[in-house]
Amino acid sequence: MDVVIPKNSTIPIMKTQYYFTCSDNQSCVLVDVYEGERVIAEDNNLLGSFDFSVPCAPRGHIPIKVCFAIDAD
């Protein structure tokens, strides 16, 4: 679990984080989005999740760009 937008950040804000595939021939990536300040994910509020497919490749060769943008609305 990584903190993409730290607490008390000014709004509007846009942050980007890069991840890589963790196993050989991985075809799907699941990203869970949590709201909260606890270290353990299940202690925080799950906002949603999304998954997407990536081309099969050796581990660490497919960069996955995750970007969050928060505005006043």
C-alpha cells in the first residue's frame, strides 16, 4: 500500500505514481482506492476499486501509471 496523496494536501492537487507488474505473464492489475490515515488498509474506508488488463510480459517490464486529481468539486 502506498500513499499517493498525503493528508492535509492543498486542493486542487494532482499526483501520479508508477507501478510495475509483479509476476511473469501478469495479465490483469487490480487497484483498490482507500480513504484514511491508518497503516492497515482494512482499517480505512474503501472508496472503490478498478482493474484493467495489461499485455503479458516478464515481471517489472510493464509500467502502470496511476494518477489521481482532486479539485474543489
